[in-house]
Amino acid sequence: MIRTEVEPAPNTVGFRPSEHVEFVLLVIPDVNGSLRGKALRPDAFEAAVRHGTVMTDLLLGLDPVDTPISDFERFGIRSGAPDLVVHPDTATLHDLSWRPGWRICLGTPTWLDGRRCELASREVLRGALAHLREVGYDAVAAVEYELRLRDAEDRLVTTGISYSATEIAAIDPFLTALRPALDDLGVELTAVHTEAAPGLVELNLAAQPGLEAADAAAYTKFAVKELARSLGMRASFLAKTAPGEEGSSGHVHLSAWRDGSNAFTDDAALRSAVAGILDHLPAASLLLNPTINSYKRLVPGYFAPTNVSWGVENRSCAVRAIPSPRPELSRLECRRPGADANPYLALAALAWSAADGLRRGAAPPEAVTGDAYARSDLAPLPSSLEESLRAFEADEALCGGLGAEFSDYFATSRRWELKAWLQTVTDWERSRYERSV
């Protein structure tokens, strides 16, 4: 069973006398994965550890440009935006190296009556990981992010040569600042390389237990944006920045462990997890590709999957099986998510789907060899936010597994995005039609 109450926090953090702490930034991820919260003085943070602190529940109902989503009735702007109680998770308390005297900590929100906040992204992931544990496995995961970097003159920092041994030097000042910043945040950066589009850089994060892996991804996005700004640069995780170029992915690597051993060394277990993910991938696309822009990345030939497919070491597929002679490295990689996905919700959808496949002992279709884009016999994945929304609402198992209330909440937030898009007149429309109609 999934617990409905938050674990009690320790009575005190106990800052060391030698530590100079001005503020602790207490944050929660919102529906889009952005970290929102407030800066607390040390005494106020200590009090929050003991009793919790309040933040408006409007944080659950804001869109990417901070407009309140007025379609929510039970909370947010239409209910008067009452308080949540946020409890610091002190295991996530870390220094912000680029802000001397500042620390950051993730919080766990509850409703005012103490009930678990089933809409909070981090809590949705906890529920999905609990489902995987009920099947007998613990998740280990890692996210790899592609992002675009611009310098102080707004120029893309690389020309677009993938794995360039010379162009990586162009971002050395940024990487020199990023590595210790991530270390301080408890994130291990294992590799960096350039990608085949101007300014596109890939960051590989080390594998960690499921919740910690999502925390690491959220902290990485936060640190990258903050550090870039502090250096006069600009970092973007937009899924598709320019037509005719590769987009920015947020691939998720996942393995399932039991009794300290990687179950994915067993081909049958790996295949069952793959089968579960493929079965629910059309619906899960709403969480893996959650914006209007997401679907402009998903085009054939740009290493972004467009059909329900899997293969062994095949990067043209939606799911890439990665067996390894080193048992700890055997895993699957879902290549569908964009860099714009909320890492908690992306991992929740994949962990729950994998658990469903393992529980059923499901078998995947035949693995794809060669170019998956060229296969006309494979079922297409949704190519728009509208299609993903329909697939999500039709997948009762996934919606129920993630929580009926959360699923309705998330679907409502995506319908809001669609409404915002439909009400927008773009520069493309003006330039294309203004003189000819």
C-alpha cells in the first residue's frame, strides 16, 4: 500500500557553527517541473523542519508563464489559493556554490489537514516507485539532457559538430563552474559532449535510486540555468529550437533491482519491462512530451522516436535495450522524452509502465533491427499534444496507476496549454497569410 502521510522530519538540521548560511531556498517542483518556493532564514528553516511551513496551493495551478489555471476548482485561484504545508526533505539539503551563503532543499507538500498531496509531482513518482516495489523491484535511473547554450552575445557556443574534441573547449568555462556546482547538489556528472546542432550540448548524469535520480535531474536543470545566467550565458531546455536541426532530448535510463542485483541481466525481465513501457507509451507521451513544442522534436531522422518500437542497441527506436557484460550497467533507455519533460512525471510514467509489464510477465513484439523510421508496420506514436491527451485519457490502467485525481489534474493542465495555443496568433501565421488572404 502507498502511505498517505508524510514521514516525520527530524527535529533539527543542526547547521554547523562554521557554516555561513544566509538563506535556505525551500522548493517544490510544479506541474511543469520548475522549482518554486521561498527563501527562508536559518531559524525559519529550522522551524519548517519541525513544523512545516506554508506556501499557497496556487503553486500547483500555474502555467509556464505564471498565469493561474482557472480550470481548477478544488484548489488554486478559484478556491482562494489557500495554503499547503511544506515539509523540508533534509536529505536533499545542499549548498548553492554560485550563491555563497545559500542552500537549497526540496520539500514535500501536504494539504492543510495533513493528507498527502496526490497532485505533487514528487509524490506521484513516489507512488509509481511504490508500485514497482510491490512487484518486487527497486528502480535505478539516470537522465541525460541535451540543452542549447548561448554566450553573452547571444551566439550559439558550438557550430554543431557532434562529439567534437575541439568544440567542447568552447564551453570549458561553463563546465568548470557546473561540475563543482553539481557535486555540491549531490549530482554526479559523468560525461559531456557536443551534439549535431549549433549550441547543443549533452549532459550525462550518474544512475541513482529512482527518487534521487529525479531530484538530480531537477537540480541539474536549475543549476544549468542559474549558472549560465551568472556567467552572462543563456541555457535552454526547449525541445525544438530550430527547424531542420536536432532537438533537445531528456532520455531516461532505467533498470530494476532485487536483493542488490540488477534484474535486467535476465533477458526475460528486461523484455517484460520493455513490453510494459511499449504498451503504455502512447498514453505516457503526454508526460514525456508535455508541451506544444515537444512534438516538433519528434520527426524521423533526428534520433527522436515516432513509433512504438524497441531494439537492442538501436537508437532509432523508442526503447533501446542495453545489455552489458557488466551487470550493473544492463538497462533500458526510453528515448521518447524531451528535455522539456518534468523529470518526476516522466520517470513515474516509465516506472509504472515497466512495473505493469513485469507484473504481467508481458512479452514485447519482435525487436527492430535497422532503421525503425522506415518501418511502416509499426504503430505510430502521438504526433501532437491533442493526440497524446486522447491516448492518455483512454489508458485507464496508466491513469489509475498514477492516481485518478492526479491524472485528471494533469490532463486539465494540458488542455489549458492547448487552449493557450489555439488563442495565439503567431509570427508564422502573419508572415504566411497576411498578404495572401
